[in-house]
Amino acid sequence: MSLDTERVRHLARLARLALPEDHIAPLLLELGRVIHLVDELSQANVDGIEPMAHPLDLGVALRDDRVADTDHHAALAALAPAESGGFYLVPKVIE
């Protein structure tokens, strides 16, 4: 893929970036380096290499799944002005 100033302007417009003219030339060089790097990486031989989610084989520390909190419904229902069937009753606010 070759880059020129028109393509950089087009990419900036697609990205909704206001790109001043004096920024186009440096950006053109930087984008060219990135594209060159991607081209080099795409040519690397990766046959037989398993995909990795992370370069280090980290395990997930899991804790026991147990209840750590008690049911506070009765105490909270006592604070409510009205309660019925385990639900808090509130006044109608929308007609």
C-alpha cells in the first residue's frame, strides 16, 4: 500500500480529524513506517506457533464461591413505609 498526501488527507477526513497542512508530511512518514512494519510482520513464518492470549502463562486466582453476606430484607423492609409480598410499595408518580 502506498501513501501520498491525498490519501493522508482522505484518512484524516474519514477519522474526522482537522489536520493542518504542516502535519501532513510528518504523518505521512510515520504512517509509512507503520505500514512497513506491518508488511514485515505479515511475512514472518508462524507455522506451528499456537496463538496466545498473553505472552505469559498466567493462571487466574479463583476464590471459593460462598455466601459472605446475609439477607437484610426484614431489617430494610421495616424501614419502608409499606411492603407487600417482599416488594416495597411506593406511591404512584405517573398518571
